Amino acid sequence: MRIIDLKDALRARDLATTGNKIELKRRLQEAIMQNHDLNTMVTELRGSRITNRECIMVRKEVTDGHETINDVETSDGDTAGKEK
């Protein structure tokens, strides 16, 4: 990726865009991995017997208060709406 592409991807995630190409690439990779870990956790939560509220609380805790909750359907059929 070019530096401009890395910076665009970081900006889209509200992350810092300063540093050299190696730092930018590392920062973007870390953000992608954190998002992957979060998605894995949500998938696991969907399969468990938890309430919507518990699922939302865990997701908020993992994202450090950044309310970026996508629709989450629990095993009891409830759906958590998008919040921002």
C-alpha cells in the first residue's frame, strides 16, 4: 500500500496518521486485528445464551466506550439495533 492509502484507511478508523510507512502499516494492522478479535467475540456471544443487554455491554467494554455496535442477534432471537 502507498502511504496515502494507509493514511486514508487510518483516517477512516479515526486513528493517528503520523509516522513513517512502517509505523502506519503497523497501526493499521493492529486496528484490523482488534476488529477481527471483536468480531470473533461477537460471533461467540451470538451462540451463547446471553441477553442483548449483556452482549452490548461486553462489546462496549471491548471497544473502550466507542459505541460502534452493529446488529447483534442473540440465541433468543432478540436483535440489538445499531447505536452511535
